[in-house]
Amino acid sequence: MSTGRAGDKIFSAAARGSGIFVLALMAAIAVFLIWKAIPALQKNEASFLTDEVWNPNATRPEFGIAQLAFGTVVSSFLALLIAAPVAIGIALFISFYAPRRLSGLLGYVVDLLAAVPSIVYGLWGAYFLVKHMEGISKFLNAVLGWIPLFGGSPGKASIFTASVVLAIMILPIISSISREVFLQVPRANVEAAQALGATRWETIRMAVLPYGRSGMIGASMLGLGRAMGETIAVAMVLTFVPGINIHLLEDGGATFASNIANSFAEATVTGRGALIASGLVLFVITLVVNMAARAVVARRKEFV
């Protein structure tokens, strides 16, 4: 008995220490970013939060994150909007519709795709996908051009193209986690629905989706976090054009991560401080999104 109690105390202390270490690490990252960003912010001649210009290497530095924030948020949420329904559909097919042998093979392929480095997606997007996006963009412009987001002159290297690359990148992550969540649904719930005469889809709708809603939200938010912080794939696909452009199909745009990747090597001391300041904003945005996701998941605990 004493050995068990000692083990419980050790495990409790280790778990508590791990949690404190994570919080301390996040605080240390935030302090470092603030410390490195303050000198550049003090020299900034523009409004950091509202201006669109990005010229921190000039004699009189001027830089703002409005365009970067717009590009990051829009491309990431558009990628999530594209990827989440497809990923959840794949997870449902593998878990409930595919034959056993096929489901095992498909599950392995999805897990394998989730481990592919982002630069591979970037190369594929830059040398293959971009060539075929102009036709899709023109079609969307012709059909939905009356909506401002799909107006303008459609091109190839646009926010929409970057969103498609991000969607393909985060799709395996969302699908893999959602599949694991669906496999944890209590068998009694499924059998009860089937005993009442429910079809396969009705069983999924009544017994599976309510139980797995929290997991699906968590998987989607994890994919959104990766999309927001993605660097190389977006930098290889998206062409930088100054200024906010609400027409998602037109060439040009920028995100926090792609701007850091493209500008860091040639940046001056002030320029690097400005990039670190933009990284701090991305850090805050990601933290807020994750906190919101945790709040949504906590409200769904009655199904767990």
C-alpha cells in the first residue's frame, strides 16, 4: 500500500511539474519575443497594428501588421473550411463504411500523409498545383464574382491557392485524429441505435457525431494552428504584393510566417526586430484561437 501511495505522489508531482514547465516555457517565449521586439517598435514611424506598409529596413523604419494578419487569418480559416468537411468524411468512411482490409490500408496512408514535411507540399504546390489553379479561379470568378471575395482578376499565386495548399496539408491531421475519436465511440451507443432500426447514416448522426464532436473540434483547431504557423509551403506558393486585397483570387498577399521566411535573411537589426514583433502577434493569435477551441470543447463534455 505504501509503495502505491508513493507512486501516486511521484506521478502527481511529475504531472504537475510538466504542466508548470509548459506554462513557464510559453512565458519565456513571450518574454523573449517582447524583449527583442521593443527596440524595433520604438523606432517604428508607422502604426504597428493598423498600417499595411512593411519597410523596416529603411532609414526611417515603417512597418505594420494589418496585411500580414489579414492574409494569415483568411488563408488559415479558408483552408480549414475546405479541409474539415473532407477530412471528417474520410474519417467516417474509414471507420464505418470501408471493408476491414481497405480501412486499415487507408488509415495507414492518412497517417503517412500527416507526417509528410511541409516543404514537400510547398514544392508540389509551386510546381504542379499553381499551374492548374488559374482555370479554377476563373470558374469561381465567373460563378461567384458578384461576391467581393471572389471578384477582381483571377490569377495563380493567390491567397486562394495558398489556402488550397494549406487545406491539403492539414487534411490528414484532422482526418487521423477524427478517426481515432470515432473508434472510441462506445459500442453500446452504436448497437442501441441499430436496435431501434436506424440506418448506418442515422446511427452515425445520432450516436457517433454527438460523441465525437469535441474531438472533431479539437482536431480542426490543431489543423488550424498548423495552417497559421506554416512557413515554407505558403512562401513558395504566394507572391508578395503590398496592401490588403479582399479579392482572394487575385495574385499576391502575405502571411506572418511567409513574410518572416522571405525577409529574415536580408533584414537589418531593426528589420529582424520587426519580424520578431510580427511573430509575437502570431503567437498571441494562435494562443487566442486555442483558448477559444478549449472553451468550445469544454462545453461539449456532456457527450464524452
